[in-house]
Amino acid sequence: MATRIESDLLGELQVPVDAYYGVQTQRAVENFNISTARLSQYRHFIWALGVVKMAAIKANHEMGLVDDKVKSAVVQACKEVMEGKFDKEFPIDMIQGGAGTSTNMNANEVIANRALELMGYEKGQYEHCSPNDVVNLSQSTNDAYPTAIKLSLIKMNYILIEHLQQLVDAFKKKGNKFANIIKMGRTQLQDAVPMTLGQEFCAYAMTLSEEIERLTQNANLFREVNMGATAIGTGINSVEGYSEACVKYLCEITGYPIVLATDLVEATPDTGSYVIYSSALKRMAVKVSKICNDLRLLSSGPRAGLNEINLPPMQPGSSIMPGKVNPVIPEVMNQICFKVIGNDLTVTFAAEAGQLQLNVMEPVLAHSILESIQFLMRGMDTLRLKCIDGITANEDVCENMVLKSIGIVTALNPHIGYKNSTRIAKEALKTGKGVYEIVLEEGILSEEELKEILKPENMIGPAKRTCQ
């Protein structure tokens, strides 16, 4: 492979001649071969790095620190990075030491070398446009890197909510379709009282729709950034007015209502916004996983389980048991949720590990949240398209369970009292007879009275039967 020679604090190093990245990125590639997750896989993070660098160069130009030619070239290079033209030039591992310095320098080098090309120079001729002195001017990794993380999370949160809303709508659609199918509700895995299958699916839709507001509220915390804080929040090597100008351009470029942190020394090591947002992802994952547990139970069987619903058959379920079909889509969604819950614990540890004026664990913190969002988006799409949309109901099974269940004795409480109802339930359990049969045998109620009381539609109460 043809190479060019670049140098840094540690000396010279060979870099692929066609690469837009430079020596510090090359060192990171060699030092951090840790995971299979590369920065190039996180399109929105790369976009955000381009946004930060564009805002910075525009602010520095406004401050009179760079000339028109350099500013124009860097802005164009940033635009191309934002558009995804150089994603393959971000090869570094998401897990890295150095508090994100490798990521920041990867962006600086790619943008500098592309700007050099635009100005008619060769890659590596940094005397005309330096990654550090121009692209990173008035910045430090400690303000540019977390700002990019926050911008990427704001953008990805909007997309995540779109995927979540589609899943909510899918549950609503099924809820309305199943609105008139009577079934037994269960508590503690025991027969409780009747409900409709529609109510069950509407409840899934409602509980997930609540997460849209939680995610939105928590993502709003990412609007506060520390640009201009530079190393530790004191603003060293930046000029007066730079922070305000940079934030102004961040708003202009993204359309997001970005604000400057009140105390940059406090904001630089603070990772509280990541902790609370990650907790919202965990909360949503817990809910989705619980729903998947329900779907697996409701579809269990087909002969020796509940068999109230049918999940779409996606693949043969066993290498030894012919005809077996497993609920593989809810199963994979469960596992995705476990990963999100684990990532939240990683975020917690990473946030707690901050020391003094910086949290150096931000790379694993950022990767954990970004990975959780990607997993959830893909998982929810898979759950919706390959499972929820194709669910059908076994209406006869649901109705027979209601009629045979001892749980319907609850409907008799207002008419014969709790003590009599308890005795009848006990008798039904002992003899195997139905509640209906025992009440008639004992002459407690007439058949007409009993039929009216035990009509399934009269037992579901005032609750809504369709999704709102």
C-alpha cells in the first residue's frame, strides 16, 4: 500500500497515501483494536462532528481568526462530512482511551485534508490548513467531543421516536381489531376476570406511547453544550464572544435550540444528561421486553399452552422436534432489551468514574447509548413487521376459557355475596364442575338471571374497548 509520512508528538508514522485521516487517527487504529464497533458505523455521530467543526470555523471566522479562503474550504469539507461522503475515513474504534481525543482528531484530520484538496494542496500539507491550528481552533476534545455526542443523540432520538410511534400504532391497530374478542385476564398467572383481547393490546400501545414523552423530555437536556470551555471550562485559547457565536451557528446549522451552559467548568465533566437519557432507554426496554414475555405466553402451545393468539411463523423451531415453531421475534427483542439494560449499567459506571475536571470515560458512555438506540430501532421494526402486524386471534379458545374459568365467579359477588362466591369457587375447583353449573344446581339464581350476569360483554366493566 502506498503511504505518506506524517509526524506528531511521538514521531513519524506511515499513513495510507489516499487516506483523508492522518497520523493521530492511524495511531488510534493501531492502539484501539478493541471492539467490532467503528466510528464509521455511526452515521449520525459523524454528522454531528461535521456540525461542530462547521460551527467552530464560522465562529472563528467571525472573530477574525481565519481568513475567507480557509473558512470556505473548511465549511465545504464539513458539509461533505455531514452528508456522509467520508464515512469510511472514520475507522477508529468507538472504545478508546483519551476521553475521545482520537475521535476529535479523526474529524479534524479528515476535514483538514479535504479542505487542503479544495484549496489545491496535497493531503498532509498542514502548513496551509492544520487539523489542530485551524479545524480545532478555539476547541478542545473536552468541549467538541461531548457537544458532538449530544447533537447526535438529539438527532437519533427524533428517529427513535418515529420507530416507537410506528410500533405503538401497530399495537393500536391490533387492539381495535380485537376489540370484541372476550378473554380471561390473569394476575399472578392465575385466572382473574374477563377482558377483551383488544383491551390487552390497547394497553400495550398506551404504555409504550408514554415513553415518547419521557424520551423527549430527557433528550432536551442534550441541548445544553459547553463549546468554548476548551480544556476544563476556563476557555483558555478561545477569545471573548467565541462561545456565543459558536452556539449561534450550532442552532443555525441544525435547527435545534442549542444553549450554552451557564457554568462551563461544571458542564465539562458533567454527564448527568447521559445518565437520565439512558435510564429512559432502559425504562422503554423493560416495557417492550415485558410485552414480548406476554406475547410468548399468549401464543404458547399450540395444544398445551394458552394458544389465545398466533404469532407469524418465521422459521422452523427445532433441529430434533418436527413441526415445532418458536416465537423467535419476541425472543430476539427480549435479548435486545437485555443488552440495553446492560448498556445502561455501563453508562452509570462510566458517569460515576469521572474525576475532577473531566470524565475520560465518555467514549464507552457514548457508544453504549448510541448502540442502545440502534438496537432498539432495528428491534422495534423487526417486532412490528415480523410479529405484531401478523398476529391473529384464536377467538374460540379465548371465549371457552372465559366460560370455563372459575374467575367468572367474581361477577357474581354483587348478586350472591363474597362468601357464597368463594364457596362456589372452591366447589368448582374440588369437583371440576363449572361455576354456572353449580349455581343452577343449588338454585341460587335462575338460568335467566345467570345468563344475564355472566354475559361476557357485561363483565368487562366501563373500561374502553378500543384504543384512543
